[in-house]
Amino acid sequence: MSAIFDFTSLITVVLLLICTAAFVREIRPGIYDGGRTYERGFKGRSGFSGFMWKLSRIGERLSPYVAACCIVMAVHLLFFR
């Protein structure tokens, strides 16, 4: 079954994306700065780099909760699936 249709797989993919984006930003801090847009004073981010920037911010700011979710997901995948 595709990861889009299975809720457990979807959560796993989202957690992996958050962890990967935060790790890559830790190694190379300026990697996601290319997607900035400056329209009428709005500093937004667009495209794939903007999406990854948002995921990396979630991983940085909520790192204890993301780590706890990763541990819970690992236990679930190892013992209950």
C-alpha cells in the first residue's frame, strides 16, 4: 500500500522529512535560503526549498517532541506492526 493511504506510513514519512530537513540545515545552514520571495515587503519562502525550510524549523523548535514521536513510532513499528 502507498504511504499516502496508510496513516502510519504517512506519519513515518513526515517524521523522516522533518528529521532530515533539520539535519541538513544543521550541516549546511544556508541551504534553504534560495527560495525567498520579496513581494511587497513580504519575506516568504516558496517551492521545495521553502517547504524544506518550514520542516527544518519545526525540527529545530520542537525537537524534544519530534524525538519523542520518533521513539514512539520506532517502538510501534518494531513491536506492534
